[in-house]
Amino acid sequence: MSEEESKVPTEEQQPSVTPFPDWVIPEEDVPEVYADWYYVNWLPLTVRMRFGQIVADPRLSPGHKDSSWVIKEGMALTLPWHTVKALAAMLTNLVQEYEKENGELTIPKIPKIE
């Protein structure tokens, strides 16, 4: 090995890496939303996801003979495709790790209101 090849690179020669920024706490609270239902549609540049919660229809009194379930929309999120792909990979890995520890997840059926 030549003398040139054995030299340790100096700090100036190290490739420049931009560190990932720290999360900061905003002055106002960040909204938190619970969702057990979603709807997705897409355009050539973005994906829009609507998240909601399944609730008994608030337009009818509890126990009404025509009671039914509705989805109360909580938020919508629009992302570029590259972010969606990265998010999909991260969520797939997350579910695989969870199932490795806890067993396979199954999707529950929605109960009927009677």
C-alpha cells in the first residue's frame, strides 16, 4: 500500500453529511388524532389520505331502530409519492417486527348495531 493510500482522511476530506434536524416543540400544541378507518386517493404527484373514526351515527339517538355506523373524519394528509414509498417501507417493517414479537395481526369485523 502506498503512503497516499494509508493516510487517514482529515476532517476537511470527509464527505459532508447533513445531520437530520432535531424535532422541536411548536409554540402551539400539535394535534393528535385517533383513526380506525382511512380512505386513500391519488394524483400523479401526491397521495391524499383521509383518516376517521367509526362511531355510532350522532344524528340518531342511541338505540334508535335505524341506528348505524358512520365515519367521523379527523384529518386528511397529502404526501408526495417518494414520502409515501418510504412510509410504506417503514410501516411494513414495523408490522413485521410487531408480529414477530406478538403473533399475526388480524383485521376485526365491524359489529352490527341492533
